[in-house]
Amino acid sequence: MKPPEAAGHTRRIGHTRRRVAVGAAGVTVLLGSIDAYVLVTVLVDMIGDLGIPANHLERATPLVTGYLLGYVAGMPLLGRLSDRLGRRTVIHACLAAFAVGSLISATATELVPLTAGRALQGLAGGALLPVTMALAADLFGPERRAAVLGWVGAAQELGAVIGPLFGAGVALLVGWQGIFWINLPLAALAALAVHRTVPAPREDRGAQKVDVVGGILLALALGLLVVGLYNPDPQASVLPEWGRPVIAAAAAALAAFALWQWRSPVKLLDPTGVRWRPFGLSLAASLATGAALMVTLVDVQLMAQTLLGKDSASGALVLLWFLIGLPTGAVLGGWIVTRTGERLPAAAGLAAAAIAYLWIANALPDIEYGLVLAGLALGVVIAPLSSVALRTTPEGQHGMASAAVVVARMTGMLLGVAALTSWSLHRFQESTADLDTPLPFGVPEAEFLAQQETYLKALDAALAAQYSDVFTATAAICLAGAACALGLPGRGNRIRTRARDAG
């Protein structure tokens, strides 16, 4: 059986030009990823300029949720639009919107317009990842695609490493507004590179229809889920005060989306031609991967500042061990897939991550080596899970399929941190309920100091047990993901697919 017409058309482009095209699109992914993390080190300076007291950091929550809201909500519809309008067209539109969002953010002097600018940045930046993944599927056959997806995944994860450092450096030189001003020339250069290298869309793409209503309903459901699950103060409660009603509204919007998909003649993800078992398993494994990622990003930083007594900057350095491993593992995972198929690196990566989190749970507070292994292991699974989703959906739906993988990972991030935070807080409160705070009244100073030392040791032990429980539960989540990954295609499936395409 011959490859689809579209695949044959794009793969006739020279190998070097294909690599350059994906490289140019990968630069846009890195640009969007950097901006997801760029505010970490400058948030206090920003809220100071906005007139928000430093002891009310929670008022700056919209700056984070605004970006996340746009990042997650727009992915499915924009990914599907790239199937119809072409990758280059949608990447150009996203870069233009990203530049406009950056301009709004750079000139904002109040929280509301700054949040709006960040939301527009997130909407545009989030779509760049699945569209670039779909572009890799357009330009490369299954035998080479995974290696390319590994590099795209590395570009995405590299933003977590570069973003905070980039933000701090630019803010130090020209102020935090410079973080957004510099995006304008960068977006223009990226757009020029994409225009020169990424193939133009085929003329027959316009014949495809897009379920805009379904896309909007799903965006509404995902957006409400982000708002309902994101908690600016996870140490105080599992959900924000608005969490329960907003999550209920998200469930209602998701039910409306399902009903619309059942009745609509045009589907956001057309079930025809989709191999649902491996596609669904790749989404389930992505959900588990996202949960482990977010728990690490949140709890390592919290642990460093509570149990280890570090400031935010030193806590970020502890987390850097994990973040360095992620992009390295992503490249390694893509290389392994080309030789073994998707099943082995996905299952082994998640199993290795489970071992890493058990190591961390039992080695507190000496967690650096465990974090490196966890980062490498979770990075390894990025390319195989993306590759399966693309290989099990028809060529005309690769944009939507890529978006589904990323949305599953982001949903896992939100659900994982909410659930494990709730459970760990409950455990901590149980273990400290009988502790009496020592007071320096009515007792000799030496006795008070002894009581205080005993109390602090008990608190540290309770904190250590709390984080140990969190990372043990994260290991269990990774094992569940590994079990899902065992159902993914292996090397034999890849050989049969290659032989079928050649015939």
C-alpha cells in the first residue's frame, strides 16, 4: 500500500530541507516554552510594579493561570485547524498572536491587561508544539519520525531550564518589560525562518471541514478545568476557593462537547481510521507522565524551601537536576524508538521513573541523583508516546492527534498535583495534630530550647514523611503508566507498517 498522497508529497522534499523546516518550527516551540517559565524569577518585581504587596503573591495568580488557560484550551482546535489550513499558515498565525500578546504584556501597567496579554501568549505558544509535532509527521516517515519528535520534545522541555534564567538575565539588564519586548524581533525572525523552510499548504486542504463548535466547547471545558484545578497556595488546601463550582462547570461543558460530537456530522477527531486501543493507551501514559512531571516541579521546590530551608533561588537549583535530565532524555527516547519501536522506551522509561521516585522517597533529603534519573526517564517517554499517537491516526488528523497527547499530559499535570497535594496535606496534618508548640513562658530557657529542638525535629520528620509519601505515590502513577505503555506497538509492528507502506 502506498503512503497517503499528502505524506508522499511532503516527503519528496529534500532530507536537509525537511530537517531545517522542523528545526525552524522547533525554535518556535522553544520560544513559546521559554515564556511559560520566564516569569518564575521576576514575578515579585512584576507585582511590585503593579502595586500588589509581596505578601499577597496569590493576587498575581491570573498571570500564571492566564497563560496556562490559553496554552491548554486552544490546542485541540488550533491543532485541527492546522490539518485544514496547513502547518505553515497556523504557525504564522500563532507567531503573530504571540507577538501581539507580548506587546500587550510589555506595555501593560495594570494586572488585567497584563493577564490578557499572557493569555494570548499562552494560546499562541501552546499551539506551536502540537502543530510542529504534526509537521514532523508530515515530513518524516514512521521509521525516522520518532527521532525528530525527540528533538521537538527536547526543545519544549529545554524551555523549563532556559526560561527562568532568561527572565532573570533580561530583567536585570532592562527590566521585566524587556522579557516581552524581546519577543517581537524573535517572533519575526522565527516567522521568516518558517516561511522560508516549511512547505506551503496544499490547495486541497481547504476542502476539509473543522468542527468549530466542538472545538469551542472543548476549549471551554479545558479552560474551566485549568482555572478550577490551579491553586496558588497548595499548602493551604487542595483546591482554590472557587475550585469545586468551576470544575463542575468544566464537567458540564465536557458533557456538552460529548453530546455535540455524537450528533455532529463533522467531528473534531474523526473516529474513522483511528486505531483507538494504542491511541488511547498513549494518552493514558501521557496523563501519568504529566502527573509525575508536575508533582516534581511543585513538590521539589516546596520541599527545598520547607524541609531543606533554602530560598526560592536555591530551591530552583535543586530542581535544575531534574530539568536538565528532561531534554536529554527526550533526544535519547527518539533515538531508541527508531531501533526498538515505541513500546520498549515508553514502558522502560516510566518504569525507570518509578524506580527514581522510590529512590527519592527513601533518600530524602539527598535527592539530586534521583532527580536526574527521573528527568531522564520521563524525557525518554515523550517521543514514543507522541509517535504512537501520530502513527495510529490518519494523516489528515495529525494536528489534532498531537494536541490530544499534549493536552493529556497537561491534564495529568493539573490532576496529579491537585490529588497528591490533598493527600499529602491530610497526612501531614494527621502526623502533627498532637504536637504542642513550645512557648518561652513559665519555663527555664534551657528547657524551652530543648522543647523547641524536639518540636522542630518532629516537624522535619513530618515534612520528610509527607514528601516521601508524595514521591512514593508518584512512583505508583509511573508504574500505572508503564502498564499502559506495555500495550503500545513494538518493533514487529513497525516492521510490518514499513513493509505495508513499501508494498
